Amino acid sequence: MIKFRLAELQDLDTLFNWANDNSVRENSYNPQVIEYGQHINWFNEKINSDRCVIYIFTNDQNTPIGYVRIEKEVEEREALIGIAIDTGKRGKGFGTEMLQIASSDFLQKNPGYYILAFIMKKNAPSYKTFIKAGYKILREETYKNIPSLILHKGNDV
């Protein structure tokens, strides 16, 4: 069984390492390696924002598994979601459970919102994980010049 908590300052380096994992960069719309100083600024902005929540997931031994970030858009009742799982924890079904838990918590605390996931068409494992977590295809489009699937969960789509 996995547990979650909100990100804290102590998670800075763990998220930095996850964000710069080769597989994460390959499946990101920004494939460049993230500089540490840039990450510090980004992380501090996100954990101090009332528009963003970062869920840290751990196993029974309190070992970090991964994170889910959900960020509200400025003008719409929509939020964008992102996920990263520790290299050694992939392929064990954690992603589906993490997405279900984080999405449910966010939507319960933010009635009227819906969550969007932008997934590269080439990223079949991520697509399957989101579908298993209850996300539905909203549309296909070219996003940032990359063929992508846009999935959603929640109301008011």
C-alpha cells in the first residue's frame, strides 16, 4: 500500500533527480536537462503556490516512489497533471494508484475543476497508466510540434 503527503523542502533533491532521469526527459515536452539553480527556483515557486500541489508517494517503508504534480490554470477551471516515478519502482503498477489517489484528492478539494494530461503518442506506458487510472481521451493534437493525446478526468469538460 502506498501513502502520500505534500511536497516539502526536504524533497528538493529527490524531485531534481527524478526530473533529470533520462526516461523522464525523453518523454517531456522540454527534453533539456534541468539546471539545479533553475530547479530550486521552480520548486520553491510550486510548493509556495496556492495553484499547485505536489503529492509525494512513498511505500510502507517510507521510501519515495514518485510524485504527481497538479497545477491549476489561470483562467479556466482546468488543471494540468504530471507524474514521475523512481527508476527502480517503474512497471509495478504504482503509477495508476498514484494518479487515482492524487486526482481524487485534488478533485475533491477543487469542485468544478477537471484535470488534463498531455501525453506524447509515442509514450504508450504513460497513456496506458492514465487510462487505467480512469482518464478518458479528450482529443488528439499536435502539441509543441509533437503528436499528442490529451486525456481528462473530472467534470465540466
